[in-house]
Amino acid sequence: MAKLFAITIFVIAIVSAIPILRHTWWMPEDISTHGAPIDEQMSETMAEAGISFLASQLILGFFIWKFSNPRPGDKIKSFPGGAKAMVWAAILLVGTEVLALGVFGVKAWANVYFTPPSPNSMPVQVQAGQFAFYFRYPGADGKFGPTHVDMISEANQNFYGIDIDHDSDSKDDIVTAEMAVPVNHQIHLLMHSKDVGHSFFVPELRIHQDFVPGMDLSVHFTATKVGRYEIVCTQLCGLGHYNMKAYLSVLSQEDFDAWLKKEAALQ
Amino acid sequence: MHDTSAHAHAAQHSAPTSFIRKHVFSLDHKVIGKQYYGLALVAVFVGMVLSWLMRIHLGWTNFAIPGLHLLTKNGAPGDMMTPEFYLQLMTMHATIMVFFVLTTAPFAAFGNYFLPIQVGAEDMPFPHFNMMSFWVTFTAFLVLMASFFVGDGPTLGGWTQYAPLSAVGQVGGPGEGSGVVLWALAIAIFCVGQLLGSLNFITTTLDMRTRGMSLWRLPLSAWSWFITSCMGLTAFAVLMPACILLILDHVAGTSFFVPANTVINDQLQPHSGGSTLLWQHLFWFFGHPEVYIAIVPGMGIVSHVLITNMRKPMLSHRVLIYAMGALAVLSYMVYGHHMFVSGMNPISSLAFSFPTLIITIPATIVVLIWLGSLYGAKLRINSASLFALGFISMFISGGISGFFLAQPSTDIMLHATYFVVGHFHLVMGVAAMFGIFAGTYFWFPKMYGRMMDEKLGKIHFWFSFVGAYAIFMPFHYLGLAGNVRRYQAFAPEYMQHLIPLHKFITIAALVTGAAQLVFLYNLFISRFKGEPAPDNPWQATSLEWSTPTTPPPHNNFGDKLPVVYHDPYQYGVESSTGDYVMQTSPEKASADDEA
């Protein structure tokens, strides 16, 4: 039975690794300027994790195979290096490697969070609420008008609580249910939740950020490939959570200008 | 040497005679341990059935599960699961499993039964507190279950109960009113039980040891319960007030967790001044140590079971204890890795990332000590040792996927996906369950005086081992592909290409779950018809195998407390009994033995 167990461990370890090596199920293609170091970090972590996983499972299986079913008269033996070897192996092999990974990973993180948005970036607001995202573009004046929470009304389609009648900055604001951005142009996404916690996750963009009620957060990104991508909520926000999504269209500059013009006409 | 005779007397209480005092409101730590085990057994089957329902729904969303409407007032019209009912089942599955199974069985059940015996005491120092700890925990379970029948059912907010969804009340959705209040009440009550239990465990370890039982002579299982109780005392002491604050937000008009300007259903909520991140900090300050509260007792139990079945001690007793202690201390410094993309300051994310990476070192030391100790062993293969070895395999697999989640940059892609679900199910759920199974097959003979059926035990193991991998390894693939967790369906076209993998997981879950019925059958059949167990069926050394009868008498050791002469694991020696010397035997075990 010990040998069967050892073989089972071998088979499970190898079969588990195959889809990873073949990328059968893998991250979607990166369409951002900041995503490459994240992908690199993922691959390096996968290599290290994969080696650790396979090595430790194979050693476990091998020892079970070799040291079970002792014959009468067999004597127990001690591992040559003793516990000290294990402690050093843990510190040197695993500890330093994992810490090195962590140090390199700082760069990928810093790329997303420690670089200020470019002065030329295009601001877009996103407001999350149960169970939809709404986006706001500042219009020709480049300014977002103030919002009034007491005026928020789904029934009146005033999702942001904008007072067009009194706030001049709001007059040309464009509110949409779908997000569109020009390709290769940095977007400064200003995030706000009107009710509970939500999240903004676009795997292709390598962007994942929670909305925190009571806090205005922002992220910035540049999309590099024209296409249509899903924006999903990953923070459990109530019964409609599974259905809370929007689409991100990455368009050429001309198509984007046309789209914005069309949306402005619908306001 | 530690003289504990004065303390030991404090715990004495005469054997009860009435049925109620013997089996219901018992002061005997052994009965209380079995009560905890019974509660965990009921809870684990409830939790498993809930997971079956969720898995069926995820694989075949439009399938009407016959009889589902009986479980809920509005959640399953025509036996079709509504989105809110899915989330309610999910929340209850996790809450039941984390609190009433993974905390209750390895720590409270086995710890209660065996810690006093392994230290050589007649009972715990505060038997009334001990009795209260179980009944408080039982009450907490009833309160949680009651939420199925009150108002519009249990909360749907997940076991993490993130605010402000959990704090705004009924307006947040079904179950977010009375369901959340009952959830928070149940968990606050549960915390009281754990605090009382932890106090008893700590005092038992420090003050109730018998003559000759120095701290270093405690078995690894006893050490793991001691370390866990130290974690429990601090972690549950934070969760309890957090739950009370959450209840106050519901019933007293406070706003600890809801900020101003919250608009739900076009209504401005009457709240201001609260912080949503405050809840996350409080919850995870408990939540991450909780992972170790669930797994460290498993490490101790598995080490204890393996040593007996390897017929040799671990490479180093002390290094294992130091490593478990390091895990406990570091577990408080890593909790922020649950919050990398929460909106917490990004520098804080890095500050939490490095301790999380450093915790790999003690965890690796533990694994390498286990592997190194297997070298040159005379390994016996039985149900207990199979589950112990299975624990190691699961702990490795689940632990390694932690590499990804410890780094903020890779967490961007994996946060809140099935990768996380696969990770914690393997390392905290399945591994801890394997620890519970190893402990059950190992200690059942002592607890009930009968052996468990080995053949059934092995069938149980094979299905559980292969099945757990078949379920939880694909979770990692789903997560890598971007499949978000806590979705009741993939609509309209989201993640459709992953549905076949979900179906495979569902089938694996149903088969693996069914195999747990073999375990249940084995427990009951062995309890009444198992082979009578000798006092020391595994030729083991620690004090639980030195009791004058099996199961042990009311005061554990009869008229006289044992005297300890040895370190706990004198195996692989030549002695009058064979290849081991019991802790209570004055016989010299080896040249460096201090007896």
C-alpha cells in the first residue's frame, strides 16, 4: 500500500503540473503598459513554486516508498545532516529565494501604485453601486461638476447626483454605462462607491482595485490593444454581485472621439 | 522538576452519578472533548451538504435540486436556487466550517480530551469554565443555525462579513438585517467559549503538569494545543468586540463601519463617521491567526501520530516547537496580505508582504523536519499514518500556492479568485481535516475502548486524498484564468469556457463527500462493534497510553498521578517492552536519556 501511495503522490504531482506548464488555463493576454513585470513576476513565482512543489512531493513519495514495510531486524537511521541541515535549507533555499522574489516583486507593484499619473492622462470617473458601474467623462471643459448625494436617483437616471441646472461644470459631463478609452493613452481612473464595497477588475489590464465607501481612490493605466473586455466586480456586494459587470472598449483615438460624441448627444 | 500537586488538587471533582452530570453538563474534560467532537461532526456534515448544493448549482445552474425549497422560505422557488440563497449557503458553509469544525475539532475536541492526560493531570484547572466553554459554543451554533429560520434567512455577506454591506441592515439585501445580527451574535458567543477554553488550556499546560513533566517533555500535540490557545486568547479577544460593534451598528444606531454619504436604493443612509477598512483590519487581525489556530493543532497531532508510526523521534523536537511558535507570532504580522487591493496604503501592502514571505521559513522548517524524519524510519502504514502523510502532502501544496498570494504584484491577478479558494481549502481546510482524521483513527481506541475498522479507514483515505486534489487543484487553474469567487452563476457569457472544469469539480466533490459517509459509518460501527482495544495498541510512549483503563477512568490515572522519566518520544531503542520506552517507565532508554 505504501508503494501505491507513493505512486499516487507522484502521479498527482505531475498531473497537477501539466496544465500549468501547458498554460491550459492561464492569465489572459496582457493589454497594459504596466503588466509585463506582473506577468514576469507570476512566471518566476510559478517556476519557484513549481520546483518546490514537485521536489517536496517527490521526496515525500520516495521516502514513503523506501522506508515503509520494514523487515524484522531493520534499524532506524537518522538523516545525515540532522535538524540543522533542515533549518539551513529552509532559510537559504526557500527563505532567501522567496524573499528575493518579494524584493523583485516590489518593482512590479511600484509600477502600478508608486508612479504618479502623467499630466496628460485622461481622467475618467467610475462609480460603483449595487449592481452596476457608471462612468463619467468631464466633457469639453475638462472639469467634473460636483455631486450631490441627495440627488442620486436611479429612477431619474441621475446616477451621480449631478445638478445640471445649477452647476456649470456639470453641464457637459457625460455619464455612461460602458467604459471606452483611447488606445495608448493613459487613463486616470477616479474611483468612488456610492453604497457598499465593490471592486474593479479587468484581468487583461492587470488592474484590480477595491472601491472603498467613504474613500476616493484612483488608479492609472494605459491600454495597448483595441478590443472589448469585461470589467467585473470581485468584492461581494449583495445578491446581484455575480451579475455586476460592465464592458471596457479600447478604441482607436478616432473611434473613441466618435463614441464620446455619440454618448454626449444621448445625455 | 515542576511540583504541581497543589494545583492538581484544585481540579479534583468526584465522579458524577446522574445521567445529566455524566453526559450532558459534565465537568470531565474527556466528556467535554467528546461533546466538542460530536458538535464538530454534526457541523461538518451540515457544512458539507451546503457545499454540495453550491457545487451542483455551479456545475448545472438550471438544475432544480429536489427538495431544496424545504430549506428556505423564498430562496428556492420551484427548487431553483436564487442568487441570494446561493450566497447564504456559501456564507453558512464557510462560517460553520471555519468556526465549528476547523477550530472546534482539532483544538477544542482533541485538546480537551488529551491535553490534561498528556500533561499527567486529573482534569483541567477550571472544570466549570470548561463545561461552560462547550455549552457556550453549542449555543453559538444554535444561534447561527437559527438564522436559517428567522426573517429572510441567513446573511449573504460571506464569512468575512465585509462592511458596510454587513452593517447597513436590511437595505443591503436579504439576510443583511436579522441574519447579520444572528451571525455576529453567534460568533461573539463562540469567541467567549474559545476564550474560556484557551485560558483552561494555557493554565493546564503551565500549572497542571505532573512530576517530571517539564515543558520540553510535553508531546508535540500538547505543545501545539498550548501554542494554539495562546493565539486563541488574543485573536478571539479582537473578533468578539468587532462583532459587538457590528451588532451595535444594527441595533443601536451607531456607525462604526459605515461612512457618511452612503446611498442605497436611492436612499441616503442615516450613518456617518464609520470606517469600512476598520472592519477589515479587526477581522483579519483575528482572521489570519485563525488560519494557524486551525492548522497548528493538526501539525502537532500529525507529528505525534507520525512519530509513533515511524518508530523514531523527529529530527528535532525543539526545532519543531520553535517553528510552530514562530508561525504563531508571525501570524499576527501578516494579516494585511488579505487587503493588498483593499485601498489600504500601497506601502502598507509591502509592509505586510515581507512578514508573509518570512513565514515561509518556519513553515518550510516544519515540512523539512517531517521529511527528514521520514528518512530511515520504520514506517507503519495504517489509516492514521496515511492521513498524517496526506496532511503533509496537502500542507505542502496549499502552502506553496501562498507564494503567489504573499506578493502584492501577483495578488493583483489572483485576489478574490478561485486561486485563493483553492489555496485556503488545501492548506487550512483539507490539511486540517486530514489532521482530524489522523487523530481520530489514532486516538479512537483510547476514547472508546474499541479499534476502528482499518479497511474502511483506508477506503476513506483513498477517496479523500485523491478526491481532495481533484477538487482543489483545479480551483487554482480557475483562479489563474481569472474566475472570480462568490459568483453564483456565470452570466451571460462570463467564464463560460470554464464550466466543464466546474462540472468536473462538482462530480469530484460529490464523490469525495460521499466517501465521508464511510468514515461516519466506521465511527458508529466501531463504537459499538469494533474490536476491543488494548491499553496501548500502537506501542506508543506518551501518557495517554499509560492510563490504568481504556477509556481512562474519571480522574484519568486512578489513585496516583503518573511520574514522568523521559522525553516524550523514546522510540527506536532497545528496551524490555520492545523498541520504545514509555514516559512513565523508569527504565533507561538510551545513553543520552536523562531518566
